[in-house]
Amino acid sequence: MIEKVKKDLLFVIDSLECAGAEKSLVTLLSLIDRTKYNVDLMLFGHGGALQQLVPSYVNILEPIRYTKFTGMPLKRAVWYSARNFKYEMLFSRLRYTIELRRKKYSNAQKARVFWQSASQVIEENPKTYDIAISYAQGVPTFYVAEKVKATKKFAWVNVCSSLDELEKEYQQNFYRQYNGIVAVSDSAKGAFLETFRNFKNKTQVIYDINNPQTIIEMANLNLDIFNDGFKGIRILTIGRLAYGKGYDIAITAGKKLKEKRVKFRWYVLGKGPLEEEIKQLIQKNNLTEEFILLGVKANPYPYIKNSDIYVQTSRFEGFGLAIAEARMLNTPVVTTKFDAVFSQMIDQKNGLVVEMNADAVCEGILKLVENPDLREEIKNYLLTEKKGNVEEIEKFYRLIS
């Protein structure tokens, strides 16, 4: 009897820091049938908080040479270049650094500038795969298109953001090289197709996968996280410290809550480029005791479970994975009305959906604080909701079959 040969899969993502796409990927990896697939995972940044949660059967590839090089202090990098005659890598690194200092770029622009600076010194993956997947936009998309050999290639789209003509022209040349494009929500698909109309026939939706069993088990691992004796309302927000997450809205809403003499502590799980700016904003608004940055936690679920209200102040989301996790742990949600929000929220039922401004966020929180019966009604509704969507794995199998 001939033994059935496993398929070789490659996933590529920037890193495994604690964010929505990263958590979704770790969940997907944990559900893949290891008897049918060999799985390689490539990261541009190693050591993220979620890397320890990658299943043991997944082979995490060694960092590419350029990643190792850019991790060196500059003096050591210059010495390494001179000793090994690797001046191209040094020039690429300097070109990228100088360009970023020249002007302020969006994330999409940074990815383009990085690839234009470094692609010529990034080696190709030596293996040929059955399936190669870029699980994030930007550099992973460029890398799989140009540096990976595979029978089929698929690109994940998990952020809704507009692109100018330069970025559109640059990116569509890479998307043309993919067999299919996967958006994580209907609104993410719509936003993508507004920019790239010619890819309509090869774009579909597979929602970020949530495994409620795993999340509930992890939520029960550390129940003594809030041991400070505080008796007020505990609010939680999870997300990268970046413009799109709307922390300026959250802080202003916090200031308004304090002015109304609400006793609260608002905790934030995440890190990102605006950390210093957010800290300054917290101090400026006299919220150092109320607005608390906790950094990144590999296991955020005990924080969700033990918070009174989960608040999302995002300006845009591809799906809103942290909201789905709060719902799974029966924590009432107050969220801004970003594009994808109604793919999972029912206003006044499983939480409150409010306008995208500090006044509305403050009023939404106040409504739950001052009306414990409403909060209890929402919790009871959450208890009846379907938990998770592990069935999305079947869409994934159909995609790669």
C-alpha cells in the first residue's frame, strides 16, 4: 500500500506579537491536521509573545540573513559588512533608515520602502511548497510573491485601509502573482476590492478563527491578576498602540469619566509606535492612576474574563478579534462603529455600538456602569451566543485542496 504524501505548507507573517492576525494564525496552526500537512512558519521578527504558543509540530524557520543583519548594532553591522564583503546589505539598511527619517510614512508606505531597499539582498526560500500563504499585508505579501516557489499562493487581507495611487500600483503587481486572496471579514473584502477591483474573482472571505475551548482554558489559568483591592469598574482595551486603535479617543473618554466622578481603572494590553505619545497624553489628562498600560501579555484572557467592560475605540478593523474574544468570555463590550463591527455585534444585545468619538464612548461606558441590569442582560445574552467559529477551518481546507 502506497503511503499518502503530506502536503508542504508555508505561512509567512511579520512576527508573533500579541495582535489579532497573530492570534488568529496561532489558532489556525493549532487546528491544522498534522497527518496531512507539513507546516513551515517564517517570521521576519522572532521572539514575539505568541511564539511560545506555536504548536510543536510547526517548523519555525531560521531567520533570513538580512533579518539577522538588521538586528546587529550598527557598528557591528559595519564591521560584519567589511569582513564578509556584504556591503549590499549595509547599503540597503542605511538606505531604509535614511528614508524613514526623511518623512513620516504610513505602514503600507514603510513596507514598500523596506522592500524597495532590501529585496535585492533577501535570499529566496530554497524549498518548493505545495501551498504558500502570506498571513499579513505588506512585507509578507511581497516576500511570498517574489521569494517563494509554490504550486499555489494565497494572500490574507486583515486590515481595512485606503491606499494612494503609488501604493496601489506597487501592491497590485504582487497580488497578481497569487492564486487567491482571503479577507478576514466582508468589510475587509469590500475595502480591498474598492482599491483592487480587478481581483474580485479570486477574493473570498474566511473569518479569523476563534477556538473557544482554548480561550476559556487559558482564561482560567491566572485568576489572581487584579489583586490590588480596587473596588471600582475595571475596563480593558487590547490592541497595538497605534493610530488606528483610537487611544486618543479612549483617553479623552477616560478624562470625561473621571470628571463625572466614576471610579474606574482602564487597562491596556499592547505595545506599538505611539507608546510614548500615549503615555504623555495620559499624564496631560491626569489619568496616571486610572489609565494603565500593561504592555503585551501572551495570555490576555484572564484580563478579559476579570474585567467588567471591554472597550474597543478602533477607527478601523479588519474583523475585531479582541471583541470576539470578549464575547466568548461573556464580558460586555462597548465599541466604536468601525466598518466591520456589525459582522459580530448586535447593538444593545451583546454590547453597545457607539459613534467614533470620546463623548459617545464615555456615554456608552456610563450606560453600563449606571445600569447594572443592562449589563446583566448583555451577559445573559452572551451566555446564549454561539461561541467561536472553528468550522472556518473547513473553508481553509477547501481553499488549499
